[in-house]
Amino acid sequence: MAVSAVATLFFLLVASPVAFAANHVVGGSGGWSQSGDYSTWAAGETFNVGDTLEFNYGGSHGVDVISKNDYDNCNTGNAIESYSDGKTTIKLSKAGPMYFTCPTFGHCQTGMKLVITVKDSSTLSDSPPSSTTPSTPSDSNGATGLFGSMNKFVVGVSVVLGAMFAFMC
């Protein structure tokens, strides 16, 4: 009995943060296209470490992960990562700004680029992410959930305490 209680508690501790990760479909129903307004879209989202970005796009597009300098200058020649499969999912694994663009000639210059700021899951602030280019020169990955990190922590602790209470009774 004690071994199964410990195993269940361990599972809840490990699984609870995963249950709260959000999947952000870039551009919403319009997807990743030249007609998207990605600054406005990103301003309405909160990105946390552990979340994912899903890019849905046609054959004439792609997704490049780039540096801040390349984002500012629409340079797609130095991509950190490059995707062209039509449906790309990128896990946000580090806090900080991330920069994306379409590598097709001229698409970045017409606005097909995205910058997000990913919050660390231990961040207690629920301030909205910046929709402008962050001034921190970093190429890190990250993400935030819908309700903020503190709420995730409270829910996670509540799940664990509830499970412990259930096993004690």
C-alpha cells in the first residue's frame, strides 16, 4: 500500500506541470501566412516554459528561428533552426525572447515575423508579454500558460495535497 501511494504521489508531482502546458496556434485560425498580424496575436497570448508553438502554413512558407539581430534586419541566412513541413511544433524550453520569420524572400519584410517573450514557470509576475521587440539580445526558448505561473503552482500543490489526503483517509 505504501509503495503504491509513493508511486502515485511521484507521478502526480511529475505529471502536473505537463498538464498545464498550453499549445499556441500561431496566428490563430489564419495560421502562419502573409496576411497575419503577429504582433497583435502575440500580445493576446502568454507564453510559458513548457508550452508549444504550432505553426500551420502552406508550401510557399516555412519557419526559421532566428536571432534578434536577424529579426530586426529580416536576415534569414543565419537561421538557428529551419522548418518547412507545413505543420511545425516548437516546444518553448527556456525563458526569454524568441524570434521567428518566414524564410521565403520578401515575406519577413511584409510582416511575416514573430517575436515572443517566454516566461519562466517559476516567475510569479502575471504581466502581459511584450509585443514589441525585446531589447535583450538572447536567442533562448520559452513559454507561458493561460492563467499564469502562480496559478499553476497553486493547482499543482492542491492536486498533490489532495492525493496525499486521499491516501491518508
